[in-house]
Amino acid sequence: MLGAIAGDIIGSTREWEPLKSTRFELFPDGSRFTDDSVLTIAVAEALLDGLDLTQQLKRYCLEYPQAGYGGTFIRWAFSADMKPYGSWGNGSAMRVSSVGHLFDSVDEVLHHAQRTAEVTHNHPEGIKGAQAVALAILLARQGASKDEILDAIRARAGYPLERTIDEIRPTYAFDVSCAGSVPEAIQAFLEADDYEHAVRLAVSLGGDSDTQACIAGGIAEEFFGGVPEPIARIARGFLDPPLRAVLDRWESRSPAHRP
């Protein structure tokens, strides 16, 4: 989960000032955690403690109202409406990393990815994006090769994943849809040599940089065996005590605590 959070923070300053390069300072002035980290932690806590996901997402939004949520999500969070609103956006994919870490079978991961998505993102594309990311994390955790992960994503999600980042980057623009941002974030992971490279490639697309780096970082954390210590230490320092406490509890859990 820290891989997703660190990716979010690294991409946070580039969302509205995109760049088309992998050469940039990782944590410049203005870096911060955004809604990606807040809701990633909210979902992880809900899964650990068996909490109602709808109430959990609303509660975290109320506690962190300035984190940078999408307009439709924040209107839903501040309303009395408990029903999903049919979103196909990438919010379902950016908050799902804990599912791929917590459950051990493909069926379980797909089920719980759908469950965490459909409280808001019950459009088929919103569900598919969450499932693709969670599945990639599960397979990376279980030692699958990149080719095996690629084949599984193509088979389950139908994402072509045929163009390289260098081919995508020149004409790529800001896109908050799952269909238009999740495959590109996964491609950043697939081309990476290590965790940092995955995040840099995702940011270099010049799109929804915090979310795409969050997605790529969540997968890369498992595939490459964690987040490098300097990046992990700095990223943790951006979290406030309540968020850090949930992360600490997540990282200290034992297999016996799995659902």
C-alpha cells in the first residue's frame, strides 16, 4: 500500500503542471498526499476491520475535505445518498491496492475489487479498472512474471497494452477515465526496471499524474519487493498521524489477521 501512497505524493505536483520526461525531482515543494492516498487508506482500514465501505469513504472525505476529490465524488460524499452514481472514473482503481495485498486467490481479489469499486463506481469500466489493478498486484505478490501479468490483464480486462510509454507519451493528455488512464499506468509498471522507474514513467505521461503514479506504484511495490527506504521514509513523513497509524497497523498485520 505504501507504494501507491508514495506514487500519489510524487505525482501530486504534476497533475496540473504536466511534464513529458522522467527527469524530475521526486518530492518538490508543494508535494502532498491527495485523495488517492486518503481513499486507499480508507479502503484498507475498511477491509481490515470489516467496516461498511460506503460509510467509510464518506467519513474519510469529511475528515479530509481538501484532498482533491472529483466533483461528483465530493458531492456524493457530502450528501445523504448512499447509492453509487455510475462512475467510470479512475477513482476505483487508485484506491484498490489493499485488495491485491490482502486476498490470496484470483476469485477473491476480483470479488473484493468489485465490492470496493461499486459503492461509487458501479459502471462496468469503473469495476474493470479496479479489478485489473488488484489482479496485477496479486500476481506480482505471488511471483508472476511481467509477461504473465500482461497476459492476465489482457484476458480479464481486455486492455490491449500494445503501445510503449514512448509511443503513448507524445499525444497523451489528462484523462480521468479508467479506460483512458489505467492501461497506461499498468504499462508504466510493465516497462519499469524498479519501483522508482515505474513511478517516473507514470508521471512522465503528463496525464492524471498522481493517480497513475499511485496505480503504477502499487503494482511495482509488490513486483520489486517494496519501496526503496529513502522514498518510503519521505512519503511516510507526509502522512498525518491518523493516516500513518492505519498504515502502521496495515504493515504490522500477520497472516492470521487476513479475512
